[in-house]
Amino acid sequence: MLSSLTLVGELRYHCAVNLKIILEPSDDGGFTAYVPTLPGCISEGDTRDEALRNIREAIELYLESVEDDLVGKEGAEIAELTV
């Protein structure tokens, strides 16, 4: 389970998301990990544990909102949706 805090205005929200991770042995040794639901979210590690730590970081970076992403047209509203 991925868990993170996001800051919206002065409020902090806790978000937990369960994602399926594909972990494959690499031909060169080590492991490759990727998330099918997050295109391009891939990482690797020399061990299974390292690959899982690295893919967690990749997921967090993939999902991290960039302030520029939140800029819309004048009068636009920023809303959050929990699924």
C-alpha cells in the first residue's frame, strides 16, 4: 500500500492507494518492477526489496502533483475526488 500526505492550502490529506506491481527477474540479475496502471512507471533493483523500495519512490514521484499542473483558466476550480 502506498501512503502519502499532500498539502492543499493549509489542510493536509492522507491518501492510501493499493496498486498491483509486476516484479520480474532481470536477465542481467536483479529485478525490474513496473505498475501496469501507471504507464511508464518502472524501476529496478539488485534485490527484490531494493526493487520494491525503488518502485515505491517512482510511484510517489509519478503521482506527485506539480504546482504548474494546478494552474487553470481564470475562474477554474481545483477539486479532489476519492475513488
